[in-house]
Amino acid sequence: MAKRSRQAAQPKSDNNVHPLYGNSVQGRWDPLAEEQRDQSYVKKVRPQSENQRALLEAMEEKNLTLALGPAGTGKTYLAISAAVEALEAGRVGRIILSRPAVEAGESLGFLPGDLQEKLAPYLRPLYDALSDRLGGKRLRACLADGSIEIAPVAYMRGRTLNNAFIVIDEAQNCTYGQIKMLLTRLGWHSTMVLTGDPDQTDLLPGMSGLADIGTRLGALPDVAVVELTDRDIVRHPLVAAMLTVL
């Protein structure tokens, strides 16, 4: 009886542990957890300003778009929404999201877990936007079959990305050489969007290459450079007020 009671007291194993992203029960954040991620928003995203409208039109018409602007202007969310719509419509075969693993002014030191578990905190904004547009179950299915791939910038070299919608988020934390490498990954039947705020980089002064890249590519007719301003911020109104004085 004592043996049975001890066995009964042992917690049951969780069969819903993702093989790559670990187990949220162990105290680590799980990007694929069930926490309110099952609702799927199928309606089309509507722009809240003229610059957001210009960004959506540019992503639909151009193979390469740069979305530059302050925090809270919807750059990442609109880019991922456009990527999801393109995937749902069959215009691309996969979505590839990339983000530099750069800490915001502080060092977290050694992080436990495998590679995906170490990168999960840096890529969390991408998971949030994807789960908001797809829902948790669909997101897990797309990650499992490879139709959605999330990778750090360091793993993009040497690839040719055909038939894909590529979103490079937080590009202000990339050097000129890194952005040049990412831009040259663009393949046939693909769309690439770079998002970032040139004034809010976490790199040392002079290392970010986003502003220089935007100036150079703005002269090309087949590249769209959309600049958003504090009037396009869709977060709390205080965010826009603070950015005007900070």
C-alpha cells in the first residue's frame, strides 16, 4: 500500500512537451504554451494611419521593404500579419522570421537549456505576434511542418530563401555587414521586410547599419523605404509624448 501511495503521489509526466522549446512546467518560458493562444484572428488587419497604410501597400507590391520608425508604430505586427496573409493565400510557401540575439543594455549571463531554449526569450515578440494572428494550435502545426521558421541572424548566412516571406525584426541591432548578408539571402518569388528603429539601437555608437542601408536603398525604385513617425504610435499616448522629449 505504501508503494502504491508513493507512486500515486508522483506527478504524471507531461506528454505535451515540445521537443525543441522545452517544458514551461520546469519554470522556463514556453513559446508554444496554451496560455490564451488558441484564438485565431482571421480578419484582415486594418491600418491606423496613412504611413501604416503605405507600409501594407509596399509589402504587397515590393519584394523588399524597409519599415523604419519608433517603438509602438506596429512595424513588426504589420509585417507578420502580411506574412501570415501571404501564407494563407498561397502566395508563399513558408514564413521565415529572424531577429538578432542582442540584449538591451544588460548581460543575462549563461542561460540553461539547448539552443532553442536559449533563444526563446529573444524571439518572444515574434511568437506573440504569430500566436495572435494564427492561434496556438495552428502555430505549433506550422512550426512542426516547417512552414514557419524562426531563426537568429547568425544562422542565415549561406542560405537562399525562395518562395518565402522573410521578416527581419529589430534590424537596428544589426551591423552594416549583417544587414548586407541578410538582404542577399532574398530568392525567387520571395518578399523581405526589415523593421527597426535607427534611433534605438542596443549596439555601440556607430555600429548599427540600418540607417545607412535605408539611405542607400531608398534610391532604388524596386525597394520601398517607409518611415513611420510618433504620430503612427498605437500604444499608450504617453509613449508618443515621451519619445518627443527623450
